[in-house]
Amino acid sequence: MDDAIERKGRRTMGLHRALPPLFFLTPVIVGIAPRLSPLFLGLLAIALIATAIRRGIGLRALLQLDAALAACLALSAYLFANALLAVDQGEALGKAGIFLGVILVVFASARAIPCLSASELRRGALAFVTGALCAALYLLVEILTDGVLTRGAMNFVAALKPATAKHMGVVNGKVTRLNLSEFNQNAAIVILGFWPGVLILSALDAIPRRIVLTALFAAALAVPIALSEHDSSQVALVLSAIVFGLAWVWRSGVTRALAILWCLCFALVIPLDLLAYKQELHLASWLPNSARARIIIWQYTAERALEHPWIGIGVNSTPAVKAMLKGSEDWPEGFVFKRTTGQHAHDIFLQSWYEIGAIGVLLAAIAGALIALRIGLLPLLAQPYGAACFMTVLAIGAFAWSMWQTWFMCAIGLVPMTLRMAAEAVDKGRTAGAEQSSRGSVMSLGVGDKAPGFTLPADGGGEISLSDFKGKPVVLYFYPKDDTPGCTAEACAFRDSLPDFSKVKAAVIGVSRDSVASHDKFKKKFKLPFPLAADEDGKACEAYGVWTEKSMYGKTYMGIERSTFLVDGKGTIRGVWRKVKVPGHVEEVLEAVKGLK
């Protein structure tokens, strides 16, 4: 199967060959110059989408409407309407257009990634890890040397020198000093690549090498973030690590909690900002000046947001409104910042209230929550890393830049693309490893053998064990994949005959290597009344000998051989059906169950 994809890939205009270099260059170049994130988001998207289309996946499939995409498109439509109320309508419409473009590009690209072969994904994943390390090294050198590389570039190329000397020292036309805050955007890019990189390295085959390299990678990225002046990235690193630990234990629970947290951030941001100001935290000497300044900006913006509660002042209108009020700002004694909105709210949740109002906030809350819930669609191993990525984005958004900055929108858009690439690389890599270990060693179970026990995640978020059904017959059927024609026909046949199985007190359990989220969707779609177990690591499939070499169009690959096992109440196998043909199969199994003594 992998070979078939590779050969078909040779006819994709060579774009698939550009993916490893792009996965390397994206974190490197964007890590050095974050404002180039739109360019590399576009290049990576073109390569991925074109490769998928050449391999038979249509653009309609890449943009197939689901709940998350529909919510994002609804938000985009509202932004276009809201932009007509903005102070600068042209600028606002442009920002709404960029937002829509990022949404479409990210959804299509993420759905294109599974068409890549395991070897293509592995090369891309390792290239990304190397690129992320290079970006972290660049940031570390700049922090330790007062920006020697950036200063040199500015002094050598006049066009790179900013028009104003803010955050830097200039002597005789030469940049001699840079504030570390100049590298805040670079620190954000590094932290956004942290968890996808850790996920990639965590799946290396050799456990000692896996632990050492993962620890070195994490330290290499965490050190420059810790040494930087970007408090938001530091907070994001700590909070995402906490979420990762919790998600490792409670995957589905944390995913749902993140969706709720996203909505709560919108619901509570205004009262919390007003409360912080009322408690005079903006005067607290123990807080950094940047935090005290934010509290002043948040309180002032929150008050202004309440003046336009439903539709706000218009997309990206904060800078224009601030310019109109220039000169009238109040700067009380002891304040580290004047009472104003600033160029933006430094909080995407508060900025949403101020600029797009309650209607936009509701749509944004729904869209973000649905995206958070999509973490459950990732392979089981990747879900804690997905949760950590979501927390990283949430934390940076809550304390950092305007949500309309183009580089920021595109940098955030790169996160689900790199996370999906890492998740697919790990999942297909593990599958490939299982293929190698299982070739020639498939266990052949027969009638009279003891049925291997198992405990697997099941639809609905619980677990299911063979021992749960002690004392009653169990029909255990293994199938290749949810919602495919043959598997759907088999599942529906068992569904329709379940009353007959219940009459003889027999349970039916379906098993595949799909995720719990996939099972939930499959079960709901076809109203399946029996449990579906998620054998994502393939151990149960291997124990029952159904993970075998298969062939299609002359190519061999590993997959689940459609098989059914009838296990009696004592745990003994009383019937085996391999290479099942769906028509008539369920009736045959039912007759065998009725014949048990």
C-alpha cells in the first residue's frame, strides 16, 4: 500500500518531493522572520493540496462540510458583514478575507495529509523537528548576544531597519542594541512548534533513544522561551504542560474541558478584567510592568465594549478609534500605562467583544469549541499533544497580539497542519512497525483455543473487556474500517439481527483500529446498538491473528482481515470465520450461536 502511494506520488508534478524541505524551512524561516508565516502557510498548503488532488482526493472531499468547518464559515460570513461597520471598511474586509482564506487552507491541508505515505510522513516529520531545533537555536543565540544576527542584518541591509527606533538603540545610524522584546514573535513561533515536535520524537522505536532525544528537544526549545521576555509564551509552555499531563490520563475528559474553557474565556473575560482593575492589580508592584499595563488596557477596553455590546465597533477598528482619541488619554499617577485600548486589547477574547460584539463572540465560541472537540479524532497517542497545542494557542491568544495580525493568523493556522502531520507520521509509523513484527508470526487461533482477553476503549468513552461477558456467548467480529461499504454492510447486518442474538443471550462486539471518536460517529450514523471497541495499538488484532498481509491491485500491505470469533461463556473459542464475505455471514453466525450447548 505504501509503495502504491509512493509510485502514484511520482506523478504529482514533484510537489510531494517539496514537502520535506518545506516542513524543514517553515519552522526555520518563520522562526527567524515570523511575518513570513503567510508565505510558508501558502507554500505548504499548495504542496499538500496538489498532492492530494493528484492522488485522487477531490477538492470537494478536502473541504467537505462538517460541524467545525460550518461554524468557522458562519463566523467568517459574520465578519464580512461586521466589517461593513468598521471605521476602515477596506482594511476590515481584507482581514475578514484573510481569516476565511486561512480557515479554508488549514482544513483542506489537514485533510490532505493522510494521503501521504508512511515514508513521506517520516521524512517530513524529521525535517520539521530539525527545523524547529534550528529556530530555537537562532532564538537562543539572539537572546544571549543581544540580537547580534538581527543587528548585523539591519546594519548591512538598510531596508531591514525599522522606521522608528522603538525597542532598540541607534548610534550614528547603526543599531547597537536590541531589546529582548523584539524577539517575542520568534518565541511564540518556537512554542507553537513545541508539542508537534515532541510527539514526533516520542514515537521513536528505541525507548532509550526516544527518551533522550525527546528530553533534549524539549529542553532545546524550552530554554530560549524561558530566557525570552515573552511572558505569554512562558505561560503557554507551563499551562500546556499541565494540560498534557492531565490529557495523558483523561483524554476525552480534558478534550471536553478545553472546549468548555474556550467558551468560558469569552463569558468571563469582561467581569474578570473589571475585577482585576477594581482590586488595583494594575498598581501591584509585584507584577511585571507588562502585566500591569495589560490590566489597564483590559479594564478600559472592557468598559468600551459594554457601550457596543451586540455588534461591537467593527472588525480591526481598535487602532482607528484609538487614533481618533489621541491626546485625550488619561494617565493617572502610579499607572505604568495610560488609560487607553492600546493598538489592540492584547487578548483575543476581549478584542472579540470590543470589535465584533456578542453575536461574533457566540459564533467564535462555538467554532473554537468544535475545533477543540476534534482533538478526539486524532489517533489515541496524539490526543494529549493535540490538547497541549490547543492550550498553547489559547494562552498566547489570551495575552499577546491582535487576532487580525496576518502573521499571527497564519502562524496559528500552521499549528493544526503540523500537528496532523506529526500525528499521521506517528500513527503510520507504528502501523509500519507492527507490520514488520507481525510478518510470518501471525497467531492462528482455532476452535477449542482459549480466547485472548482484552480491555479496550469503547464508544461513548468507556472501556470494554471480554471478561465483562463471562457466562454468556460473545460474537467478536473484527472489521477493517468504520464507515466503509463492506464494514457498514456487516455492522448493519449485525444490527438488524441483534434481537435474535439477544434471544439466545449472546453479545455482539465490533473491533477495529479506528479511534473512539470514529466509532462514536459510525455508531450514531447507523444507529448501531452494540459496542465498538477501539484497538488503536493493534494488540487485540495481533492476539487474534487478524492483522495480516493483504493485497490490492497487485500491491501488498498490512490490515485487518475481516474475521469473526464465537466465544462461549467459559472463554473458549467455539467458532472461527476468516476472510468473511458479508452476505449471509450474520445468519451463519447466529445459527452457530443457537447450536451452542
